[in-house]
Amino acid sequence: MLRTWLFSKNVRHMVFDAIDRAILKRLQSDGRISNANLAEAVGLSPSACSRRLDILEKSGVIRGYHARLSDKALGYRMTAIVHISLSGQFAKTLTEFEKAVQRCPNVLSCYLMSGEYDYVLRVVVKDLEDYERLHRDWLSALPHVVRINSSFALRDVIDRPNTGLDINLA
Amino acid sequence: MLRTWLFSKNVRHMVFDAIDRAILKRLQSDGRISNANLAEAVGLSPSACSRRLDILEKSGVIRGYHARLSDKALGYRMTAIVHISLSGQFAKTLTEFEKAVQRCPNVLSCYLMSGEYDYVLRVVVKDLEDYERLHRDWLSALPHVVRINSSFALRDVIDRPNTGLDINLA
DNA sequence: CGTGAAAGGGTTCACTC
DNA sequence: GAGTGAACCCTTTCACG
């Protein structure tokens, strides 16, 4: 169990006006929209829109543009949530674990946690057999692991492509 | 606790050749690349590349294109993993819960689970106070909830923008 | 922030192999 | 299935008001 800081960095967040938020929201749902169409959608001229987008991109609010692929269509039909505890919480222990877990492509997300377990992982696998392999060859082999608790997703209820912005606009 | 089917749908997955995978991989990391540049990157003529992309998009492998925003920059600096159990597992109970949870913009993902809890949610909030509000006004108010267990992410170790494809290519 | 025009690219055909 | 070439459309990006 960990008892550390709750905030890793002081990422200052900018203040966005209604148009900025409209731009972000639009790019969230359509990452490939052209600047001209985006401008029209938010009621701006193309040049003004382009200038704003530049600023937004440089500010770091936009972490990137990505095609979202379907795990299922790629053959990865199971999602597992894996809770893991380590034998200690020394910085070195955490770092070694984290470096190792980065190398496993099945792991889509990994959080260092407060609470009962040290890490929560979200992993995708093709099927139960694939999961067995992953558990044997990867999860159990990660350094310093003393406890693993896996459960499986039966269904995706919510899987939002993106983060928090809707909250501002709700 | 639930004991249901493990696979919701038979999503047949297509077979992709090396060029398809290169296209998908490229769009995964750069969702805004133009068809012309994409074609060059994968060693195809623009027209051939455009044809393939059409097929890929229609096949459903590509679920969409999105700008990935920074929660942190938007002021959402905490991530919580919330485990929830309901009072029963009748279809109606699940449906009512799921309809309600959809309406909460803080919930970025939600899985129906096998195992000890019925659902796992990943939610973002601004701070502890915001979490308290969420817990009081949203989580506790969701229908049929009998047990809630929250833990907090101290740090993102892995947060891949996308899914499974790297596994094929590793 | 908007306008307008110039310049450069991008997309998409029909056609060919 | 893939490449070529050309037409057309669209986009971006200035300088300026």
C-alpha cells in the first residue's frame, strides 16, 4: 500500500473561452476535420481558427491526433483489469516494475494507485488462452510482484475516446 | 457477482496484410496525416492508399479519428478507479444502471465485469473536493448500487492512445 | 478578428498494366 | 489490386483593413 503525494505535477491549466472549447470539442469527435470546416463549425474565419488552433496545440491541451482502432476487429476480444501489488514501494522497485510493464504491448493503461493494490492495469488479449499466456509469461514475470488479481470485462458500457472536456460543456 | 457470457458479439476480424497494418499503425500515431503523405509512408501511390483506407474505414477497424486532450490541462487532475456492485443482476437492473451512468460526463470508461464487483469505472475529477461531490451526487445516486469502492491514481504509468495493433506488429 | 488572393497541395477520377 | 496523369477542389497562409 502506498501513501505518497496525490499530484505528480502542477500542470497549470489555461482558461479557454467558448470558441476554444468548441474547437477542442469538435476535434475530439472529428480529429480529421479540415481547418476550413472547423472554422465554419465554430463560427470563425479560417485564418482566425488556424491561429487559435496553433496556440491550442502549442499549449499542450492537445496531446495528439489518433485513429481509434477496434480491439475487437483486430482480434483482441477480451479486456482484463489487473490489480498488482509489489513487495515494496522503494522508488527503485517502482521504476523497475514500470520499465518492465512498458514493454508489454497488451497493457493499454497502467496507474500507480493509492489503496489496497499498487497498480491497476487494463490489458487486452485475444481470448482466455491468450490471457493465460500473458499471465504466465508477462504478469507473473514482472519484477517485485507479490500479488495479482485479475477480473474480466464482459462488456464495454462506456469507452469515451477522450477526456474531460465534455464536463466543462455539460 | 455475475456469471454470464464472456463474448458479447461475434465481431469477425479481417485479415490485414503488412500494408494495411502499416496504414493503421500510422494513423494511430498521426490521425491527421494526409492521404498523400500516408501513401508515401507506406510505399503506395495516393490512389491505392486511398482505396485501402476506404475499405479499412468501412470494415469498422477504424472507430474514428480524435484529438486526444490532456485532462490535466483541462483541470482534471485526479483519476479514480471505482468498483461498484448492484443489488441484483437482472437485465433490467443492469440496463437502468448503465443508462444512468452514461449521463455522468466524468466517467471515461465503464466495464461490466466478472468477479467480485459488477462494474469498474474510470472517472476523472478536478480534485478531492470534486470527487466528494461526484461520489455524493452521482455514484451514490446511481440506481441499484449497494457497494462502492474507490481508489485513486497517483500517476499514469501507461496511457496508450489506442488499442491492440502494436501487439500484432511487435 | 475578418477579408481576399496567391500558391501550393490534396483528392479523385478514368485509364492502363 | 496497383500506378499514372490531370482536373478540380480545397486549404493554408500571407498582408492588410
